[in-house]
Amino acid sequence: MVATAGAPDVHVPVVSSLDDVYGSPTEETRERYRALADAFERAYGRAPSGFARAPGRVNLIGEHIDYEGYSVLPMAIGLDAVVAYGVNETSGKIRVGNANPEYTEKTFETSPGQDVDTSSLHWTNYVMCGYKGVFDFLEESGGKSVEPVGLDLMIDGTVPTGSGLSSSSALCCASALAVMSAHGLSFTKGEIADFTCKCERYSGTQSGGMDQAISIMGEAGVAKLVDFNPIQTNDVYLPENCAFVIGNCLAVSNKAETAHERYNLRVVECRLAAMVLGRKLGMSDEEVVETQTLQDIEKRVGNMSSAKAAAEEYLHDGYYDAREIEEIIGVDAFLDVFSSPASKAVLNHNVTGYKLLSRTLHVYSEAGRVHLFAAACAMKVDPAELGVYMNGSHESCRALYECSCPELDELVDAFRAAGALGARLTGAGWGGCAVALVSMDKVQDVLSQVGKTYYASRIANGVITEDDMSAVLFATLPSNGAVVLKTTSFD
């Protein structure tokens, strides 16, 4: 690993050529930008002022631990969200369109204080999250006063929705960059990663920060070990003779739609587990309420192994109901957990209770695997060792965190049977993608074999077509992070 502690203090680059964004862009990429510029001009009667681009990501290891304060190890990918933007001095509105006609347009007021309509689940909610985040940051940081202006935005995205490759964060980050550029603002990568994490929560999902951090700070050629509070990154050089293959299991999981019974429920379960452990470890009422994450417990007891031992001693298997938790931590502490709209939705919909031990054991074991993986990369060990960590991660996600699904399990098994060194779900889970570590000389064989064992039946059943295969099963290497492009020439 090579430390890049200064990276969060660097500003997002502003470039004038697609070559500066993609290295050697294909003609298909150039045509995509031409089409987006044309869509903007057809909708708004003029050329865009520029483009803001933010990539999706694949998380190599470290699932559902960023919101617990633990390091994760993602890399940015070539799939991305691009926002063409321009100031509209006459409308006084924010007009948002999409180059894909399946996504309906919407118009908003320019007031940064407006609420995001989480009940609608409209795709433009993520655009408005980014918009609000810019002005939230200006207010919180005591920066210069900026008067909101009318904006025209046209979006194009290649990250499949519900795939676990972070299409929502890519759109949120790209939108924030477009809003910044249109208002003449420039913030550091660390500042943008921090406020886009916070503002995406307006969508109703209690995200932890990994997706936004890698989308903003990704670099070609390296994965990133991302640490939080404050956000900083270390470069992780992956095995030169290996690639990562991504496969979409085709089961869609929309984090915002299912948050109260899946993603946000896990966030709540982890905080409840930390608070119960805190009480068992002798914390006062005030200290219990202040306990936010399982990392807080590790800090209290001194190390990860002691925290895990405490969990095994003081937490029981199976479900806790609300009354049992209230009796342990106190009613006031329990109500504090459910003080936000997102957590209230969890409380209102939960009928089975809360699993605390298994969620805690996943978090602690997964946090350990991240650093073992990064250290193994630094020591250039046999890549098969990395595969062991990936396999262990998937089993923990499946059995302890219960965020896998039958399709993901089947796809992971297909990757391993085809010769992958390791494979695991990536992203929030409950659908979306799996990632596999594959020796470079076996990439084509693995792609072919998994195409037969997993995807052939889906093609036969009409779920996808042969033409879809390049978008649902592909090899990838680390990509550049976010950028602002100021040009209308794509030759």
C-alpha cells in the first residue's frame, strides 16, 4: 500500500478532453457524450456548459461495515453517471431530464431547503440529494453565501440500477459536481465525499460513505482502502496477473424501496447491538445513548478480539424484541435509536425483532478480513489467499448478515466452479452483483463457463438476451474517479 493522505485535500479535476477522463475513450463513449449533448440541446434550446462525471464502484471486500466506522476496500469502475448542465437565468427552476426516455423528467424549485419526496421514489431524488448537499455544506462550513440559480440538467447513466454497483451514489455525486460547477464552486475531494454521503441520506437510506468516497477519489490502476472520520485513502495495488469479473445476478434490490426491512434495519440492528454491549460493559445512561457504532465498543475494550469476545459473552443468538432491548438499555436510549424518519420506518414495519449477535460477528470478522486482504496485496502473496478472504466474506454476508439471496449464492457458486479464485456478493446485497477474482489467463474461460451455467437459462427464459450479456457479465480494472469536463467537442 502507498499512502495518499493528501488525496482528500485535492480538488476534483476540471478537464477539457474525454482523453483526460477515460484514457483512451472508445468511439462508443464519444458518441454517448455527443448524444447527451444533443439531448440537452433538444430539451433546453442550447448547448450545455459542461459535464460532471462520477463512476460506480465494485467493493472488493468490506460489506456493511462502513456505517460502523470500519475501513472498506472498493475500486471505481468504468460504468458511470454523467450530468450535462447549464445555468438557466430565466426559468428560476431546476429542470431535470434523462437521455433515456424510460426515466421521466421533473422540475423543482431552487430552494435548498425543500424536502426530498421519499414517498415518490422518483429517480430524480438522488439529483436533489446532491443539490441540497452542496448548500448544506456551504452553510455548515461557513463558506461564502451563494444565491441559487436556475439549472438545466440532463443525465445519462451506464451503472445498472439495483445492481449493487452504486448507481444512486454515482448520480448523487455527479449531480453535486454539476451544481457546484454551475455555481462557480470548487471543494476538495474529501469535502465532497463527506457531504455527498450525508446528503444521500435524504433519499431515505442510511448510507455509510464508501460509495461516495470511491466515486469521488477513485484512481485508475489501484483500489482504495478507505478510512472514515475523517475520510482518507490508501492505494492498494492488486495482483498484476489477475482481474475482477463482475456478474449481475439479475435480482434487483432497490435500497430506497426496501430500506426499512433490509439496509436500514441492519444499521439499526448494529447500533442496538453496540448499545446493549455498552450497557453490559458498564456504560452509564449517557454513554449508552452516545454509542453509535460497533467500532465504539472496540475502542472501549481496546481491540477487535476483545470486542468479539464481549459480543459472544453478552449477546444471545436469535431475535431480540423491542421490550427486551428497552429493559437492557432503557426506554430513552431505545427511543433515541428511532428518532429519525428512516429508523422510525424500521420500527413501524418490524414484526420479527432484531438480530444482534450475528450482525455483530459479521461486522467484526469482515473488518478484519479487509485489512488481511490489503496486507496480502502489499506482500504480493499468492492471489489464492485473497480468494479465501472473499469466500469468507460471502459466507459471512449470507449466514450472519443475511444480505444475500438465492440468485447471488448461485452466481457465486458458478464463479467458483468455473475456476475463480474467490467470489462474493458486492454492494448492499439482496440482489445485484457478485465479484470474482480470476487469474488473467482464465478470464475468458470463466466468462464463457459462467455464461453457460448461470446465464444460459435466463436467456432461454427471456429474462435477458444475448445482446445484454456484455452489460451483465464483464471483467474490469480500477477506473478514475469523478471529474468535471468543460468541452462540447468529443472527436
